[in-house]
Amino acid sequence: KMGCHGSPTCEINFDNAEGLLIGKPNKGMSHMFTFINTSRLGTAMQGVALSETSWQNSLWYAKDRVSMRSLSGTKEPAKVADPIIVHPSVRKMLLTQKAISEGGRCMLYECAVLQDKMNEAKLAGDESKEKAIDDRMGFLTPILKGFLTELGVEVASLGIQVYGGHGYIKSNKQEQVLRDMRIASVWEGTTQIQALDLLGRKIMLQKLQPINAHCQEIYNFCYATLTTGEGQRVKWHAMKLLFKTMQWHFATYRIAAGAASNKDVIGMASVEYLMYAGYVCMAHHWLKQEIAAEKGLKDGGLLTPEFYQAKISTSHFYFENLLPRTDALYTQMMSSPESVMKLKAEHFSFDHAL
């Protein structure tokens, strides 16, 4: 395999094999999702773990590697050149890795808390609460699996970019991160499958109830943030999150309306829809971190002021540089299926695969 050299996986052929029934007849799909959702969350965790690995590798290298002088003036005159961490383009790559790693970790923590609450409800015999939490987990799972693995691949690739040519040298270990990361957006269901699961099964088949509930939670959070004594930048970020959530909510209804007459509308929008959902969910968590950091600075928390300030700065970077990606995703979601579906299969190429 490409990567995963330490993984005990192999190809198995089942020719003339005899199978044994596990579970109840004709209930295989429901049984399968019981364990596959756990695997999908584990794969999302892989995305965050390798993002963090790439980020740590890149940061070390960017502080050590010197090249050129800063455009705004020499930063370390005692050296033959400045460390590459002073260059804006390198900083953007590093901050992208940092924002995705730390934001993704918070998204996973949310599901970990939900899992604990679901176990508590189960032990207490509260079947209604257990099912409600399980449904919530079911809604979040494809977002985390698809979004965090796609961004994990991006972060691993950025790690190589920070290293430059050294990123391809095995002894630096960065190329291994990309090789091992690439499969995460494929196994346990590709990103395209996660997207159809989210938009088709989890939202459309449940008559939009999950998206209504999730957006309402974010609305309430934003309204509370805007009406309290938070700082101006926090309120500005809350306004951005509120608008993006409203746009996500509105897009869902537009897609549902279009799908009533053409089911390809769902397939057209699904991947961009999942990624849009991921960026909004991560923005929600970054705003929570920013508010907590502001409180830590004001009240004197357990950590250093520099730590809190770094959280605030990274949140600002996310809202200014990563959340705007949703603008292009929204345009793609709303594009006509004809732009993709009109071309006949035999016209994709006239010189091969005929």
C-alpha cells in the first residue's frame, strides 16, 4: 500500500468461501453502522492526529531553517539569513496547520462528551435521551470523518511544502505523514460517501430535523455572545458565524427544494455541503476557544497570558483566512447539475477509454 506500512492490513479474496450469519437476517446494514460509525470517528481522530504531527514537524523546521531576509527588514542579523517562519507565506501555512489541528481536536472532544452522556443515559435506562444523543452523534459523524480527513491531507501536504525539497526525504519523516494520511479520506467510506450520508440519509430522509436543531444551537450561542459583554472582535466573529450558519441553513432548504424534482441536486451539492458544514462547525469551536481565552486573560486563568493570546490570534486567523472558503463552497453547492451531468460518458475522451 501507499503508506500504512505498519498497518496489519491485506487484500483478502473470498472465492468459494463459506460465510456465517452475524446478527439478524436482512439487518446487516443497521448492524454494520453500529460499529462503522465508531470507526469513522476513529478515522476523524487519525486526521487530527496526523495534522498535529505535520504541524509539529513544520514548526520545528520553520524555526530552524534560514532563507532570505524578511521583506519588512532583517529579523536576525547575526545569522546569514532569517528563519523562514518570518515570511508571511510560511506563516500562513503554519497557522493553517495550527488552526485545523486545534479546531479539529475540539470537534472530536464534543463527540467524546456526547458519547459519555449517551453511556450515562443508557446506564440510567433513559432510552429517549440515549436515542436523542445517538441521533446527534449520527449527524456529526460524517462531518467529522469527511471534513477532518480532507483537511488532514491538506495539512500533511502543507507540511511537505514548508520543508520544501527536504519534505521528500524519508529521514525527515514528513513524507510518511502524507502517505499515511492520504488513506484516511478513503477508508471507512470515502468523503463522497460521507457527504451523501450526511445530506441524503441524515438530513433529507429525516425531513431536515437534524440541521434545524444544530443550526438553532449555533443561533442561540451567537445571540448570547452578541448580547453579553464580550469584546468587539469576539462579537464580530459571532456575527460572521451567525451569517454563515444562516447561509448553511438556507442552502439546505434550497437543495431540498431542487431535489424534489431532480435527485442529482443532492449528489451535486453533497461534498461541498459537507465541507461547508465542517468549516462552520470548526468556527463554532474556535469562537468558544476565543471566548474562553479572553476570560482567561481577564480573570487570570491557569495558563500563561501568552497561551491565551495565541488562542485568540489563531481564532482571528481562522475567521479571516479559513472560514471565507465557504464562499466558494456555497457557489458550488448552488450550481446547476447540468454543468456536471450533461456531458455524455463517451464524450469524456476521444483517444482513450473508448
